[in-house]
Amino acid sequence: MNRFHCRAACLCQSNIISEARKSCKGTRLDGDRSLKIAPAFESAKRIVLLALGLLMLVLALIGAFLPVMPTTIFVILAAGFFARSSPALERRLLDHPRFGPALRGWREHGAIPRRAKVAAVAGIAFGYGVFFLASAPGAVLALTVAAAMATVAIWIVTRPEGKNPSHDRPAR
């Protein structure tokens, strides 16, 4: 390639770049354009998180009536999804007379009330009993499931209990 061809190639490249800049009308080529896409993404993300929060509330409602399905974890998840999508719904959950104190205790201290711990560990034991009796597993599977459930139960029991509401009552 001679000198003339190199100059022509350079000139052609610079013309292509300048034309690309003109066609963008003020949009920089270094990624500034992605900022215009972000609000649409944020809106879609908010809608998905809101839908997940509502789904978690439905599952919590089902769990309130079915003894084998938990309620609290779904309410905690709903509050987490609402925190990122709908502060008004999050506030309603945190101010709820039944679920609010447990949610605030979990957020502030990672606390699980004693009554919830007892219910969770009893549910785990009941679930293992049903599993063991209904499926008659081999020794390896029975011990593996028992170890997994025991690990979860130990984790639950070792969480702080938070403030006991009965201590807040005035003495008579």
C-alpha cells in the first residue's frame, strides 16, 4: 500500500466517525446513550419486583391457612420486594399490627420471636416425620435430609429473639 492509499483510508475513517457523531445529534459515543435506556429498565424492574411482592403476599395468605406452608418468610420476602418497588406497600406491611413487629425485628436485629421459632422447629420436625413415614427412605437419604433440616432448625434457634412485647407492659 502506498502513501496515498494510507491517507485516503485515514480520511475515510475520520469521515465515517464524524458522520456517526452527526447522526447521533448530541449523543456521545462513549456510552451516554445507555442512560436513556435506564428509565425504561427501571420501570420494568419496578413492575417485576412489585409483581413478585404481590405473589409473596398471596403465598403468605395461603400459608396462613395451610399448616405445612410457612407464612412469615413470604411476608419478609414481600417486604423486601416492596422496599425496592413500592414504599407505600412496604410501609403498610411494616405498620401492620400482626406482621409489622416481626418484620421490623427481623430487619433491625435479625430477630425471630420465640413463638415463631417453636412453630418453625415443630414444622420442620413434623415435615421430617411425614417425609420419613411416607417415603421410607434409605439410610443415606434419611440422614441427608435430617442433617439439612437440623441445620436449618439450628440456624433458626440461634437467631436473636428481639424484644419481648410482654416486657413493654406497665406493671400493675
